[in-house]
Amino acid sequence: MEAAAATGAALGPPLGGASGPGSVSLAVSSSLNVFRAHKRYSTGLTIAELKCKLELVVGIPASLMDLQLFGVSDEPLGRLDQDEALLGNYPVGDGCRLHVTDRSGSHVGAFEDVSQVPKYEMPDSDYDKRPESLRSFLRQRGWGRFDAGVSQRRAAEQQQEVTTAATLPVGSRCLVRVPGQPSKRGTIMYVGQTDFKPGYWVGVRYDEPLGKHDGSVGGRRYFECQPKYGAFVKPQNVTPGDFPEEDDGLEDEM
């Protein structure tokens, strides 16, 4: 009886808690995460037992936890610092918040910033020897960059692009046919390589504002034209020839 009385004096009387075993719904926050979890716990749990359950929620070892209770309006209600006390001995109720602080000094986001995690990078020579890798799979089937025909076709396409570009004189009229788009007439203003993408490109000044820019891309000017009249297309989509500007018939309606 004397031991029980001593324990009761140390803990103090229940402050608004349940008189018997029950449960309470709490919002759980921590010093390591910005999110809050909503959990229901028995008021018959000791604080030590509660910490073990919280370890699975917030990722902080139970031995490093400091618990602080906040009310429904987020007013501080005190610390839960007696491991042998019951949760129900504290003024806890549905909607209260339980904040868990990591005494090791870890801070919010410490376990969320993956850029701080050392990454293992396998040497290319070791990866090349792995029989179950994607590279091995492609090599066995002769797909992708291991397809000898792919590099040959790519080289042939690049040569054809250069040959086609040489037949497109700057200043000549042209018709542009891009798959999935209506045909457009314009004037060839630039032929050659660019800074924005590899390969050969043809800069065209359209007769109408059907383009994307004024002849300048990425801070470099390739030719002059009005805004929305300029565009770059691949050589195979350009046909030079006698393509006069289309007559919209407005002059006949004077």
C-alpha cells in the first residue's frame, strides 16, 4: 500500500484522462517529418509502451524520444516524461496532438533529402560483365545500340540530311510540309547547324504568322523576321521552288 501511495504521489491524480482503459485519437508529429499521422491508442498504455508504437510511426528510436502533448487548439499541455505512467494519466483527449522530438539532434527532412545519401555507382567494366543486366539482354538480341544496322541507318540518314540541305539555297521560296500539320509557304532564311539541336536545320520565314519566333532561338539570332513568322524545320520537310505568296483576294473587294 505504501509503494502504491508513493507511486500515486509521484504521478499525481489523472488530469482529465479516462478513468479506465479506453482509446484516444491523436495527431502525431515529429521533429524529423513535416507530415502528421493520425493514430488511435489505448489509454491503458504506459508511456514506455507508447514510445515503442510511435517508433514505427516517426522513425525515432524510443530511447531518444521526448514527448510533448498539445490540446485540440494546439495549446501546450505538458510533457509525457514518466515512462511508467499510463497515457490515461495525462489530460489527453480525441484531437490532441502528440509531438515527438529526437534528442539526437536530427532535424526535419534529415531522412527525406536523398541527395545526402551516398550513392553506389558500379564501374562500367563490372556492369558490362553482369549476365542479367539490361545491357547483356540487349547485346544478346542485337537490339538498340548493339544493332549494327542501327548505326548504319543513322549514318545514312545523316548523310541524306546533309545532301538535302545543300539543295536548299538561302533566299529561295519554299513549301514546308511537316507531318500532321498543314502546308506552309515561306522563304528560306537559314540552312545549317544550330546551337539548340544537333543536325542540319532550315530556318524559314513564313508568309503568315504561323511560326514560333522571330528568327532568334536560345539567345542566338539566325535570321531576321517578325515575331511568330519564323520557324526551324528539318531539310526533308522543305521543298524549294516557285511558290508565290497566296492571294487572299482582298484586293478584288475594293
